[in-house]
Amino acid sequence: MLELTAQKLSLAYEGTPIIRDLTLTIPAEKITVLVGANGCGKSTLLKGLGRLLKPQSGVVYLDGKSIMKRSTKSVAQQLGLLPQSPSAPEGLTIRDLVAQGRYPYQNWMQQWSTQDEQFVQQALEMTDLMELCDRPLDNISGGQRQRAWIAMALAQNTKVLLLDEPTTFLDLAHQIEVLDLLHHLNQQQGRTIVMVLHDLNQACRYADHLVAIKSGQIFAAGKPQEVITEEIVQTVFNLKCRIYPDPIAGTPMCIPIGAKNSL
């Protein structure tokens, strides 16, 4: 069982301190969702957990070893990261992009294999992109492009998946499709998934473990019922709301109170 933890982690972005002395354990084989106001440090934390940012202090451990002391290839075989707004070279097709997910398994002794092809095909099918796979990324919609990036992460076939706002650019139906897919990967394949979501109600529906971040530190963590309360939402998001049981899932459902509907 692969463990991902952070101990007294501090991270800076372009010289500005963002995450401060944060300690976090990601539950193995569960879905963890990071929530918080814009600028609170969610994406920065995800980059730190995924080895894209070097800590100012503290350590990220992957399977009991400092992630910074492991080779890039060994980390990429265990942990997949989909950052926010990724970019790709011009002219790349969807299939080309998804195939990049198999790069950590290539070396001078082992080139493209039947297994690599199988994982690419499976990822394209899971994200409903088979019919579009030969289309250039430049000629598809934002939603289709986002699904292509998710397919690349799936082709990497890692036990841990980190995703920064994976539902960005997707309409509501495709948002649910992507979240259902991640839920399936977690339930059927035991993948550990950590993602940043803005929609609190979707976060509550899909998270086993919820982490609310405020000003670079963990303000609350636990089951959705423990984290999404009217008091915590008010403090973390500066938002008045009412919390009711979701009539479908039974999880907390946040109803914002704006100026138009203030009580």
C-alpha cells in the first residue's frame, strides 16, 4: 500500500511563502479532495506533493522515502500528476499526448511494448476519446483537451493520481463523467486519488477525506460531514451558507447566501 505524506512542509512560489509548516497524511486507496478559497495554497500543495516544487523546509515522503531523493522516473512510475492548465507542443494528436503517459516505462533496453499500447487504448476508451484520437489537440474543444490530459495520466498507470481541478472547462455532464471515472478507478483498482475541486457539493459527494486549506495551512480535515459546516465555510471561504443533507447522496450540501437572499 503506497503512502504519501508531508511532514512540516513549507513551500514558496516565485519567492513568496505559500504553504507553511504543513503536516498531512493522504489516506491510501481513498479519494482526498483539497478545498479552499482562491490563493490559499491548494495548487501549490499539490505541486509539492507531486515533486514539481522543491520544499523550502520539511519533507514529502512517497512510500517511506523522501520524494526529492528519488529519481524522476521512479516517482513517475508510482505517482501521476495533472497540473492546472498544462501545455503541449503544437501538432500533437490526442493519441500522441496519451502515449506520453508511458514515457516513465521506456529506456534503451525497453521501447514501446504491447502493454504500453494496451494502457493507451484503455485510457482513450475510459475517457471516450477513441473516435477523436487522431485529431490534433489544437483542433478540439477545451473539454475534449482536458479529457485528453486525464487520459494521459491514466495511461501512466500509477497507484497515486494528483489532479488539479480535473473538471476545468467541462460542462456539468462531463464533470460528473470524469468524477465517476475517478471514483471507479478508486473503487475497482484501489488507486489513491488527490484532487483540487472548487465545487463544494461535488467535493462532498466524491471525497472520502476532505482537507480545507486557509492561508497555507490545514484549517480542517476529515470526512465531509466533519469539514463542511456553516462555521467552517464562513471562516475558510468568507461565505455565509446553509448546510443541508444532499437528497441524492446524503452528504453535506452547501447553499450559499448572497446579498440578494440574505436573511
